[in-house]
Amino acid sequence: MYEEVLRERLESLYTDLTCTNNEAVALVNLMNDSIDDKNNIIKDVYFRDRAPVKVLSTVFSGSGGTYDIENELIDVSAGYDKFIKKLSYKTSCVLNRHALALTLFLEILALPDPYSKILYLHFFKSLPLTQVSEILFISKSACYRYSEKGINMLHKNIEKKHHK
């Protein structure tokens, strides 16, 4: 993992760690509902008397007095499939961000003192480093140095585990 990516993940640590479950559940529910909606709309359009007037599109683009309902059903089905695929991708991303945040959080907690405390307070509790220095009774410059060293240690630990 690149150090820049690590820093970005640290910035969104709390959000990715805490909000993901509700967001993922909502996305999965929406995906399931959309699959049901797709099936229902296709049934409604096709089976309800199979009348050419019972179509979604009110624009008639053919010639003569007939309308090909199969083309409309294919378009509706393809549109739903694209929508559901996007929801599925978004759900995977949310769950992946959560898993990565959990791993990162556990790595922070495993760091030695004072690095674990500083990174915990700064990235999990979202406190500015000036406030972290006051809480831990260390100078601001030392807090910044420890923070940088802690991030470097975190990066090395993750890289070491990633390459095993």
C-alpha cells in the first residue's frame, strides 16, 4: 500500500469503520427491492392482457398499428440490470472500505506507545494534533514527529503483512 493511500484511509477511518454497516444493509435492501420491482414491472407490462396500449413508452416509433412489446421489455430489463449492477458494485466498495478500515484500526491499536495513542486520538477521535499534544502532555513538535513516525511504522507493518 502506498503511503498516500494509507493517509487517505486514515482520514476516513472513523466513517468507514462505523457507517458502513448501515449503508451496506441499505444498499443490499435496495438491490433486492429493485430485483423484485424489475420482475413485477415486466410481469405487469407483459401479462396484463398483453395489450399493446399497456406499455411504458407512449411514443410509437413503428409503422402500422402494431407495437413490439418484447423490445420494450428487453429495454426495461437491461436498464434494471445496469442499475442493479451499479448497486452491487457500490455495496462491494462499501464493504471493502469497512474491512480495510477495520484492519487499519487494529494495526493502530497494536502500535507501541505513544504512537497508538496519538494515531487513535487523531484519526479515530478526529482530534487535531495540537489537542492530542495537550491531552498526552507532550510538546506539539514531539506530537507531530510521533505522528509521522507512527504512520511510517503503520505503513511498514501493513506492507510486511501484505507481502507474507
